[in-house]
Amino acid sequence: MLDKLEFILALAREKHFGRAAEACGVTQPTLSAGVKQIEENFGVLLVNRGSRFQSFTPEGERVLDWARRIVGDARAMREEVHALKHGLSGRLRIAAIPTTLAMVEKLTTPYRARHPNVQFTIYSRNSFEILDLLENLEIDAGITYVENEPLGRVGTVPLYHERYRLLTSADAPLGNRDSVTWAEVAQVPLCLLTPDMQNRRIIDRLLKSAGGEARPTLESDSMILLYSHVRTGRWASVMPAKIADTLGLTDTIRAIPITQPEAVQTIGLVVPSREPMTPITAALVAEARRVAASLDD
């Protein structure tokens, strides 16, 4: 039954029978037969089918929810037994919003020092994608905002507070200031993250509350690309203070605090709300709690 529940999870991720079968390493007829067998066992239709996958039925959504729990628990059990015999090993998958990528090493470096047999895969994703990946068991943890938009069923560990800076050329109109207001920032030609990023939605809201409006002349999902444009001296951007500190600012580029109001957002680790956690995730939560104080310095 467990392998057939894996089929359900793959179908939820891929929304396509062929791709789901490929992800599970089986043929499409094998996957379809497995889903059909679950339907016959329960006596209900789980998947709305036409010439291809359409959606899950209400009963299918409930089975999907249980499949996530059962498969997640089974994986946790296997990992715990393996860890008891061989020590902590395996691959830790973390998805982080772009504004936090420079801070991930503050977690992974001490984690690896304690558990040298663990490998890492780090993804850059927006906050919605992180929650979807967590729910579908495709990642072990995420790093995102934890107090701004609904998170659903996850556990959280606050890590640090995000504050904002105007990155601009020293010889630009606001470049000689010790601080600027959000109303003043609204008058500057900006390059910002794309609207699917929660950081962008936060900045849009702050500019609107100051009577302005975000009208960026360039948008990207890459912080490095935004910074490369700021370095030309022809652009400005709004970035978290910690990102500004790690980008290697030059004498010609300034990171100016934005006040009135001084906005603060909490960045944290998010993990599946499941007990017991997998050993590899539990170790990450423990590391996050250890380093949180130093991250917020």
C-alpha cells in the first residue's frame, strides 16, 4: 500500500500520469493500476480523469492528506532506524526565499560540522512554493517569513529580523543621506524583486502606506541581478540590511536605512508539523535554535 500512496503524492506534484510515473520509476500503466486499486479498496473515485489527469475528487483530497502523513511517518521511521545504526547521514533539502540565501550558510556550516555525513541541496523559491514543497514532502525545511502571510500546518523557529535599506549610488539624489523615508524611496527609480516574491509584496505595502507606489523600472527574481544594476549608478533598490552587508558594498554604493516607519519582518525556519520529525530535520531545528541569537545581532 505504501508504494501506491507514493503514486498519489507524485500525481499531486506532477498533475500528469506520465510524469508522475516517471518520478516514481514505474510505467504509466503501473501507476494508473495502483491508483485504481486504492479506489477499488475504498469504493470511491479519487481522481477525476478525462483524456488526462484533471483533479482529485473531495475523497481523493482526503486520501492525499492521509498519504502525506503516512508516507512522511514511514520515511521518518526509516531515517530514525538508519540514524540509530549508522549515525546521521543523507541529504537535507532546504528551500529559501531569495532574500535569505546569503544567510543559509549560517545554518548549514555548523550543521555540517556536527554531522559531516549529511549532504545539502538548497533551492531558491518564493514563499508559496516553499509551503507547497513542504506539504508534498519534496523538501525537509524552508526559510521564509513567518509572521506576515498564512503558513498553514508547519512548525516554525524564528531566526532573525529583516530590516530594509535603500541601495543607491553615493552621488544619486538621496545618496548622501543618513536615512530616508518610504515616501522618499517611492520617488526613486527602483529595481525590485518580482511580484510573486513576498519581499516585493511587503515593499509594495510599505510604499503604499507612505502615500507612494512601487513603479519599478526593472524586476527580477535574482538579488544578484538587482545588485549588479545598482552598481551601474543608474538604479536603486530596496534590500534587507543583511543582504546589503554581504554584497560587498563599495565606496560608490551606499546602504541607507529606511525609516518612517522602520519596518521589521521575522525570518524563520519552517518544517513539517509532524511528530516525531525525521532525525535530519530535528537536527536542523536544534541548530536553528542554537544560532538564532547570533543571526539577529
